Amino acid sequence: MICIKKHTPSKYPSVEHHPSGNLRRARSILARGICGGILVGVAFILSACSIFPSREPLTVYVLRPPSTLETQVVKCASTVQVHRPKAGGVLNSSKIVVMPAPQQLSVYKGVRWDEALPRAVQDYLIETLRSSAAFPVVIGTESRIKADFYLDSTMRSFQSSYVRAAENGGNPVVEVEYTVQLVKADTNTIVAQQNFLVLQPSAGTEVNAVVRAFNSAAAILSAQVVEWTVTHIAQAKTEE
């Protein structure tokens, strides 16, 4: 049905006679503006999704110590505290480091350790010392238990390296090196200091093979640290 309204000419402006009509037109213009803005915003979001690439999936690896220690050690009646290793640069992160050439450090893309490397190494060494059953109590820095001795260390390297790849059929060699100090807690004196270095060939270039080599190297080095710690605590006890 079409409604036709007769318009009677007037000397006054039409706005005086039809205020509701102008209001409707203003509302219509405002509504079209809002809808247009929404459409522009949606279009921008959709275009942004196509402009920015989606993030690559991230694979997280862990350093997992063996449940038992193959090396038999003498038991010590001392409490040992393991401090978090000092580390600089890219070693002070959760990135998995690779040395593609001498004096060059890079990282594997799309992968990382489950926590920052100094924390991962600290946890690894604590678990290894505990599984050795050489000490009645092994604690970290968060514990309030008073320790007899503590281990202070600095990470020198924790990376796979292609520098020695020619000696390993083109596959990288994992290098794990850190310096450890055994300190008597009550006097804060250094009992012994030793630099540990393990070179562990990787069975392949893929990250899974490299991570297995990291775990093997960490197990070897931690076992050496356990034996060294037991020996020097025993010596310190005899000298008291």
C-alpha cells in the first residue's frame, strides 16, 4: 500500500513543520556511518590475518637425567646445595644453541628447552646427585635447609657444533662445558675447582638426534661432577 501525503505550501521552512522527518534522516545517516565503520573494521581484521603469517608450531624438549647412576660412589654424610649456573648471552635462555662455524652462534628454529638453560642444568645436576644416593640431602637455592657444602658453577658452552662435524661424518658434535667450584658453606672457602668438558657426537643432523646427544653429554658430565664432589668432600672432612 502506498501512502501519499498532500503538502501545503508554507512560507516557513519545512524543517519547522516536519522535525521528525529530519530526525529520521539524521538517524539513518548515523546508522549507515556506524555500519560502514564496522564493515571497514571487519575487512581490516580479515586482511590483517592474511598479511601476518601464522606462528610456526613450537617443539619443546627436556633434559632428562637417568633414573639411576651407573657409577658407584662412596656415601658422604654431608648436605650439598646446588646453585644455579652462571651463564651469559644466548646460553642464558631456553633456546637450543648451535655453532655452525667457528666463532659463530645460532639457534635451532621452532624448538626450545622446557625452561631456561641454567635452571634446567641446575635441576639436572640436583636429580643426578640425589639418584647417586651419595648424600643424605641435596637441595637447590630455594631451600632454607642449611648446607655443609655448595656447588657454584659457570656454563662455558652448551651447544651442538659443526666445527668438528668432519670428524663425525658431517653430523654435529655436542659440546658441554662448565667450571665447578666446591665451597665449604660455613667458612665460604673454595675446597676445589674443576673444569669439565664433554664432547658427544650426534647420530644425525635432525634436532631429535641432537637432543639425544645433549642428554648423553649431560649424563656423562653430571656423573663426573658427582664423583669429583664426593672425593673432595671426603678429603675436606679428613682435613678438619
